[in-house]
Amino acid sequence: QVQLVESGGGLVQAGGSLRLSCAASASIFSFYAMGWYRQAPGKQRELVATITSGGSSDYADSVKGRFTISRDNAKNTVYLQMNSLKPEDTAVYYCNARHPVYAYRTYWGQGTQVTVSS
């Protein structure tokens, strides 16, 4: 059974930083691609960042240069370091795991709230 648990969300002022963590099941973490998505009220869920098992990463244009995704295989955990936060970053952030070949094998965490005040 696959379990993804996010943590690290909270309230921060614009310009501040937060680090999100996603603890994943050991059975899938080592070879699944991991990602962070976010969804603001009334908006579509959008990709924030992804990282493959080999460490290749990709980012949404809106967060490039500010956010960094990383993974620690020893801890079965993926991180999202968020710097220079803006009010428009406010959303529920979701951790995602996806099989590199069978894309339909995908899993989601329950989400963690990030609120950035101006």
C-alpha cells in the first residue's frame, strides 16, 4: 500500500521561506517520479515541480529561480524549498508519485496548506 504524507505548510509573509516535506512509502520511492502540485481556491490544480528517480528536475515558469525540489532516498522523502514567497503562491500543495512507465499508477498525498500574506 502506498502512502504519501505532506508536512511543512503554514503562514508566512511575502518574501519569506518554507520547506515542504513528503514522506513516501519505501516500496515506491526509489523508482517513482515525484512531484509537487498546488491548487488555489477556484483554480485548476497545477504542476509546481517534478523530480525523477535519477534526480532530473523541472519547474513551472512561475516558480523557477525561487523553488527547489530535491529527494533523499535514504529517508524516502521529497522536499520543496520555497524562497521569496509571493501571495500568489498561496494554495494547498500536494505531493505526487507516478510510475515512470505506467503513468496511470499515480498516488496523491492529502495536501498541506501554504498561505503567504502581503
